[in-house]
Amino acid sequence: MFLASSRIHQASRAVGLLLAMAIATAPLAACSDEESRLVIHTATGEHVFEVEVVDTQETRAQGLMFVQELGPDEGMLFDFLDERPVSFWMRNTFIPLDMIFVGADGIVRNVHVNAVPHDPTSIPSDGPVQFVLEIPGGRSVEIGLEAGDRLEHARIEAD
């Protein structure tokens, strides 16, 4: 009886782990609602991204960990619901990312380019921010993104 119970438990854990990995490694799905569209305004023009918004402690903690690929115009928008100093790391993250730290007003405060996969080093904002946008590593350089540029999204209040 114990042996059968142990095998069932092992099988359940294996199925759960496979399901979690399948969900985590799937590319971000483009949604049709207004929360998935984000526009970055730079000196080179407007750049549209499809983003997944995460705004709970649990979803922010998961972030893009275990994701294996991210399209050039895909990303994840972290909403902390109010401004505060924040920091990120790349533990369990398999792809290089650019981290864009953004105030409640949508203005980019600072950008960290090409965060290294699996690096546990803290990557801080340069002060209080409400949002952090993660996009594929090097993409912010490609679009000419700099501190002072502006993001447009349904969650960001326009001036």
C-alpha cells in the first residue's frame, strides 16, 4: 500500500512540475485587451509592444523566470501600484532582459541593458518607480530608449 501511494505521489509531483514548466516556458501570448498594448515614445519614434501585466506579489515574484523566449516586441509590465524604490535580479531567468524603470507618470527614470541570465546581483531603480518594463535584452538600445522617454499604457495616467 505504501509503495503504491508513494508512486502516485511521485507521479502527481511529476505532472505538476511538467504543467508548471509548460506554462512558464510558453511565449507570452498577445492578448486583445487594452492592457496588452504598450507604446514607448523615443526620439526614434513610437514603438508598440505586447505586454503581460503583473501586479500581485506572487505574479511579480514569478516574472519572466523560466521563460525560454520573448519576441522582439513582447514584454512584461510590473505594476507596483504606487511609487517605491524597487530592485530585480535574474535568478532562474534564461534570457537576457532590458529593465526599464518608470515613474507613475510614465516617464522612464533609468534603464538597465542586457541583464545577465541567472545573475543574482540586485538591479535597482534609481529612486521610486511604479512600473518596471522587461523587454528582450538589447531591445532598448535598438529603439533608442533613454531616461526621460515616455511610456503609454492603460495603467499609466496621462499628463
